[in-house]
Amino acid sequence: DNWIEKITTLSEGKEFHDIINIYIERARQVKISTAGMNEFAERKFIVERKMGKDLIRMAKTGEREIRGGDKKSKLMSSTLKLSDLGINKDQSFRYQLLSRLPVDKFNEYIINTKKKQEQIAWTELRNITKKYLKETEKEKVNELRQGQ
């Protein structure tokens, strides 16, 4: 699927995300199969990962404010706020967290969950991502210790 490459801006990602949420809600109402719901969920999480990467990049380049911006300054900032992007703090956290999970680990979860005919779920992706980040951090600490 090259559809994700066609989403080139955060606003396009947000628009696609909003549309897929409408489809997910409708699919729930008509009680679509787990396999069908997983197709929507997979695309939703792929878009969230892409938006997370965009949010991280924008914070690094100064295109958007981070952690509430400069509250001391009375001048209007030229950097974007999350609200300007149509994203709240919880969404920003979620998207950025998901984007930190390597694509191979993300795909492994998606494939295994589909094989087991279980529902692809944010809570499981969150747990996998947090576990991965914790393990990665431990490895970095151990490398630093060995280098001393």
C-alpha cells in the first residue's frame, strides 16, 4: 500500500484520521467483523504513527510549540500550538509514542494479532511501545556503563 505516502502534511493526516474514525464508528454500529475492524484500526494507527513523526519533527525544527510554549512572553508566537493543528495533548502524546515503535515491531504486532483473530488495540500497542522504549533505555545505560 502506497496510500500513506500520499499523506504529506500533518493536516492531511488529521483529515484522513478523522474520516477513518467515522468509518470505525459506523462499522461498530453495524457490528462489522473483527477482521474488518482490524483493517480500519491498522490504517488509523499507521496514520497516527506518521502524525507522531511529524509532531516530533515540527517540535525539533521549531515549527510548533512544545510543552505549552513560552508563557512569559507577551508577544504572539509564530510557532503553531497543538490546538492550531486540531490536536489535543492526549492525541499528541499517543501519536508521538506510537511513532517511536520501530515499524518491524509495529508490523509484527499487527500480523500476529490478525492471525489470532483478535482486535488490534491501542492499549496493547501502547504497552508494546513502552516495553520497547524501556528495553532500549536499559541497553543504552548498559552500553554507557561498559564504556566507562
